[in-house]
Amino acid sequence: MAAEPNVLLVVLDSVRAKNAGLYGHARETTPFLAEFAEEATVYEGARTPGARSITGHASLFTGRTVEGHGLTSADRRLRPGTTVFETLQSAGYETAVFSENVWITDVDIGLRRGFDTVVGPQNVPFPEALDARRFVAEAGRGNYAEFLRAAAESGRPLRSLANGAATKLAADYPRLNPFDSSPPGDVYLDRFLEWHDDRDGPWAACLNLMDAHRPYEPRPEHDVWGDDELRSLQERVPNDWQLLSRPEGWWKLFAVESLYDGAIRQADALVERLVATLRRRGELEETLLVITSDHGEGFGEPSRVRPGIRVAGHNTALHEVILHVPLVVRFPGEGDGERVSGLASVAEFPAAVADAREGAAGPDSFRTDTAYATSYGLLMDDQLRSRAERYGNPDELEGFNDRLRAVYEDDGDTVRKHVAWGDRRAVTVRIRDATTAYVEREIDPAEVDERFEAVDDAGLVEEGAGIDAVDEGTQKRLEDLGYM
């Protein structure tokens, strides 16, 4: 094993443990991960601290709870030197991120700061050339002369200019944009593998795969449980806020879960190709490989703490289908698989990286006795509130205005979740596995608040530029993701 292990974080965006065959789902959605478990560590009770990409990734990168890091919207930005990838970058690692998720790559909230190479949305004619949207994200709008100069110096001037023209066309005439569709995850896997092939020293990367994020568009070979009727139905599923305001469309959301399962199977196949390539290149043994998710997804499951409310998508819920996520880790040099029961947290990733660099990483690296999760609902994100009010009556949003807090506790035999809806209601949920949990009793919301006294604001954020500072293409992508 090399003195400095490589680090690869694979985020299967929006994948919940409940729908992974590895965790007992009836459908074989993760055949490769089930096989890979024979040589890796599978955490059966892993939780994410956040219900959204921004909060979930911030916890993965900083090792803090949501209230600990404080990064909850584009109006905030992580201070320099706060992420694990910045630490690795400073230690001499070559770093890179590959993702269509613009919260990581394009919006200036501090998550991309630790990466030497940033590969964001590939919705341009020539992904290998200068990306105008990335240029705008870094240089600001209206810098046409600077873009022309950068294109001329890029090594691919004509293709860079074509990307610029396509980006401008997409902003001015979005319906005419032929590059607006989301490319499948293999586009980003290919870019990672190309980058990886050129490395000759320690490297660290984040590969975020959006295949299981809506819309669910698995390829035919992975679309085992869907059909043309379901794909047509998906186009008519109301968005989350329409469902929450007018619940007559819930059956459509229930139905497209079959497409979601196919999308998870597609992501599983990408992980299989990734692992096979690292193995063939002789890099797997020297790499800390962490496969997890930033959050799960709701398909109409009833809330256990907010009466009458179901879970649609993510963003404003702390249901188990949102917080219970897959976590499969192959530690450097690991050969024998192990399943770890009890509570674990994806926020332990930076600590696990530190353990790996010291040669001390192992199954206990992600274990914890207590884990915290927070969702601010519509309290702290004007864009999310604006989107919600666009589709629903503001008077009907009362159930989504308060902060939700959850504390998980593992006493060695049982995992319990204490979850509070502001100061209105709180319950204790007993957790059996990824598919079974039930309300054990009602409690005083103050009990949850008291447990959160152990969580300190680490002062990791500063004022951010806000959503208006990003280009139109990125704003459109955020709208497609449901954040605007």
C-alpha cells in the first residue's frame, strides 16, 4: 500500500437505502454492490445529516452536522480551508470533482474550492473545450472580451467559441437548446477515468452520479421494472409542491418508483465499471473508496411527525427514506467483507480519510453512537420558498415553515430516532432496518432541543454571492433540480 492512499468519494445522488437490493429491497437494484460487499464494508445504518444536496455534501466535505457547518443556501459560502478536499490538496494530492450537480461544481458556495479540476454539467457541444458557464461562474457575467481571450488561449479556440455561442443561445432561447438534456452518469465516469489515467501521484476525487435523480431515465438494459406507459406517465407527474397542495396526483409518483429502481440499477452498473477499471489499473488496493449518497427520495411516504403530510422528493423532510442512505466502503488493502450493524454517519468521511492516511482506517471509522440531522424547510432559502409559492397557496405551506430536527441514538442493541417538528410535535421512532421503522411514543420537542445542545456552530460560513450571481444555465439547472 502506498504511503499516501488515494481517496475516491462516489456519491449516488438521491439513492435511498430502502430501494437498494443490498439493504433488503425486493428488487435486485444493486447486484454489483451486493457482490462487492464480499470484499468491502457495508454499513447497515448509515445516515446523512441533510435532506438536500447542498447540506448533505457540505456535511460529507466538512465532517459537520448541518447546524455545525451552516451551509444551507446560496447566500452562504464555506470559508477557505474547511473541506477535506482542501486538506488533501494542501497535502500534495491532485484533486478533482466530476458532477452534473451544480451545487458542487458551479454555484460559489465553497464546495468546489478544494478541487484542481472541476468537471461540471456537460451540456455543451464540446465538453473537452472551454465551458462558457464555468467561465461565467468564475469570472462573472458580461466579460465577453475576457471569454474570447480565454477561448483563444484554451488550445481549442473554435470549439470553445462554439460552446460560448451555444450557451448564449440556450440562455436567450432555451426551447431551441439541443444540449439541455441531462447526460447519463457514464459521461462523468468517462471524464474521471480519463483524468485518473494521467495521475502519477496521490489523488483524491469526488464522483457524483445523478442517474437516480429525477427525471428517472434508465437505459433499456437497466429499465427492468419500467415500460413505455410509466415513462409517459413520468412526464405528467406533478412537481413536489403541486402534490403537496393538491394530493390527487400521488398515485403517479408511486408508479414512477419503478423507474427509480431502474435508475439505481444503472448507477450500480457504473460503479461496477469504475471498480473494474481501478482494479485493472492496479489502483484499487491503494484507494479509500467510499460509495454513499447525499440524501434519499420520497415517493409519498406519510410523515411520522407532521400529521397529514407525505414526503415528496426531498428538501423539507427528515423521514427515514431521506436520511437512511447506502454506505459501502473499501478501505485500502481490505479483502474480506464485513457488514456493520448499528448507527453510522456519512459525516465521518473526513475522519475516515484522516484514518486512512495514518494507516488506521477500518470498519469503526464511520461508526457513531449519536447522529444529527436538520432540515430548515422554507425558513432559510428564498428560492425554495418562491418555488413552493409558485405552485401552492402560501396558506397551505404552514407545515413546511418550521425547522425539523432529528437525533439518532444507538444504545448497542437498538437505534432510535427522536425527531421534532419545531416546537409543535416530536416522536421517537424505533429503527429496525432500511425498510422497517415505527413510532414508539410521543415526546416533548424540548427533549430533541436539549440533545442538540451538543452541536456547536463551527463558524465555517461567510456571506455568499447568492443565487443571482450564477449564470442563467446554472439557474435553469437548479430549477430542474427543484431548488428554484
